Amino acid sequence: MGALDVIKVVHKHQAWRLISCIWLHAGVFHILANMLSLLFIGIRLEQEFGFVRIGLLYLFAGFGGSLMSALFIQAGISVGASGALFGLLGSMLSELITNWTIYANKAPLLTLIFIVVINLAVGLLPHVDNFAHIGGFISGFLLGFVFLIRPQFGYVSKKHIPTGYIVTSNKPKHKPYQYILWLVSMILLVLGFVIYFSFLSRFTFGLILLFRGVNLNDQCSWCHYMSCVPTKLWSCKSQQAYCEVSCAALFVYLFLISLVS
């Protein structure tokens, strides 16, 4: 039906599953939780930056989450939109950082970091695809520096200046650090998705790795704990199906309340 199945992606060349799995869910509660989260996160971002930029960010972040999931979870299948949702959370964080100078209230940054930590902690439970969460968050965080950059406070576009009005001071549109963050993020995104990273970790990254059928757990003996930590209450060995779930809705609601207050 389109779930993320690494065997079919690699051996049957069904790369479209990296995207189609974002639109599938494992039950009513699963889809309600994710859609409620999307409602709270997406509306705020879309109102401020438009549906084109947020739509592209959502798709790329979902793809990044699926890619990381496929590189680490190869014995089961995964469905859900939380990789993309974590991408939106990551973009909110990077947007606050890159547009830091135009915000008078800095408190939401700590609130947002708390939200992200809680959501990632939930991913340590069994049958939750935390690799998709992490991959989506990292992708969205970098994409936020690219897509969500704002002009600095006091900048006025020349096309909005009335005829005959003389501007005494014309501030540049963006600050130097915004350009630096944009450039660094673009480079990391390209490298992370496509290019060879042998000088860092002795194996290739991104799409090249996936289609070579590489399992990154063979290169990282402890990385599987990022998706599930075994305890006396549950085991992580017998998982066959994974859901990308998010408890973001409640925390994002609290975050939005903090912005208003």
C-alpha cells in the first residue's frame, strides 16, 4: 500500500515509498494525533511563510525522516507523518535562531527545545520510529535556515517606498550571519542526502547508502538505542511494524500560548 519497506525500496526499486509512507497511518488514533499536531504547527507557519515554502519543507523533511529510518530500520515497515512534523518543529527552532534579532521575547526558544526533547523521548518506546523523527527534525532544522529567513527589522523594500520619498537610512535586507547559516545549511543538506562522507565516518551517506543496501546499524553498535531502549516492561527485539507518532499537539499548543502571552 506504500509503507516504507526497505527490501522493496532497495531490491524492487520502489523509491517512491520514501514519500508515500508519509501519507499512511496505522490507525485512527495514529492519524488523529499526527493531524492534530499538523493543525497546530502547520497553521502558524503557513500563515507567516505561505503554503509553498511550508509545503516544500514538509515534503523534504518527511523524505529526510524516511531516509534515516530506511538506513537504520530494515527488518520491518514504517508509516506515519511524524518525520515531516518533526521537520516543522525543527524549522520553527531554526527560524527563531536565524531571525533572532527581530524577536523581543526570547522565551519561546526554551519552550520549543523542551517540546522537541519530550517528543524525542517518546520515540524511545517500542514500535515508534524515532529514526524518522530524528531524520525529519535534522532536515527541517536545516531547511528552516534556507526557507524561513526573514528581512531584518527596519528593512524597507524599494518597491514599497512612495515616489519622491527620501530614505535617510537603507538597511541591508539580511544580516551576514543569516547568509552564513543559509549557505552552511544548503551544503549540509546536499551532503547529507547525496554526497560521499568517507572522510568523516568511513561509509557513504544518504541515497547512495540506501540503494547499496547498507545497514547503518553494522557501523554503529549503539545507534539502535535511539529508537528503542529495552526495559523490564518491554522488549525491542520483536518489532515488525513501526509507527511515527507524535505527542506534539499538546506541547505545541502550550508553545503557541507562550507566544501570545
